[in-house]
Amino acid sequence: MIVRSPPVSARRPVNSTSETSAAETSNTVAKTRAHQKDTFTGTTTATQRTAKVGAAPAGDHGKLMREYLTGARPPPADFEKVMGYKPYAIQTKHGQRMQDPHGSASAPGKVGPDKEFDPAAKTHDYGYDLLRYYAKKGTPLGPEARKAADAQFRTDLFDYANDQKSLGSRIKFRAWAQIYATAVELNSRVQGYGPP
């Protein structure tokens, strides 16, 4: 039930006399009402206001991607509903990483150290799923987001390689890290740095 108070008549100016006409008073009230604004409808529709909820945040999408991948920013509220899984965090020697539980290093024919590079690949897969998520929402992230996901993948691969104890292992894993990272970066370039 809506209860409305009767309209309040406009105040008379201080120098006003009792002879102020009723026409002048009603004219002042009409001007006052003309400047009142409905705060519920404003200039946007309800659809426009709710559409902004799922939109990609404005600003540096490369930084946004890095924040997602390192867990500095939680996944979008409806990510699990839209993408079908909930990312989880792992702690590495080089910081926290968010993971796609279904991801894996997808080297053709399982060539190379796919098991060793699996943690880096799961983080990278989560990054690509973020690109797909925002594309599904109708607000794709900019090219710098995919470049940031690929750069994080490269960093994580080389961190793994450089953490090896023997020189031989470091050389071997650095060579594979270069192959994996370059393959991913070339594929991103071919796809125009958009959602995969």
C-alpha cells in the first residue's frame, strides 16, 4: 500500500504580502514539481542495469587476468554455474595459482613433460575459461587478457625448469618450456588473441 502525503504549498517569499494571488502560488508549486525527478526509473531500463552485472570490468584486462590466475581476485560470482566447475587454489614456490580441475597439458601425442607441466597448464586452462566465460556473457575481454594468460603460462613453465636441481634437467625442461610456451603463443596469435 502506498501512502502519499498531500502536496505542500510553496512558501511565500519573506517580502511577500497576504495579497499574493492564488495563481502565483499555484505557478510556484508547478515549477517545483517540474524539477522533481523519479529516482526509481532514471534514464536506464532495468535490463540495462542488470546487464552491467555480468559485464567485464573496465580497465586493464591483462592485469585483471593476472589477478584471476594468482587468486588475488576471486572468480566471477556465477563462473561455476556458467562454466561447470569451481576453480581451486594451489600454492607453488612462486606464489598461489588458481586451477581448472579438468585441465591438463594437451601436447599432441603427449610429447614432452606433460605431467610435469600439468600445474602450469591447469592455471592456463582456467585463464582460457575466463576468456570463454566473458565471451558467453557478451562482454569479451581485450587481447591483453589472453596475452597475460600466455605470459603467466610461460613464466610458470620456466619457473619449473629453473627449479630443477641438476644442470641437465634444467636444460631439458627449459627447452620443453620454450616449445610449449611458443606453441601456445603462436596459436593465440592465429586466433587473434580472442576467446579460444
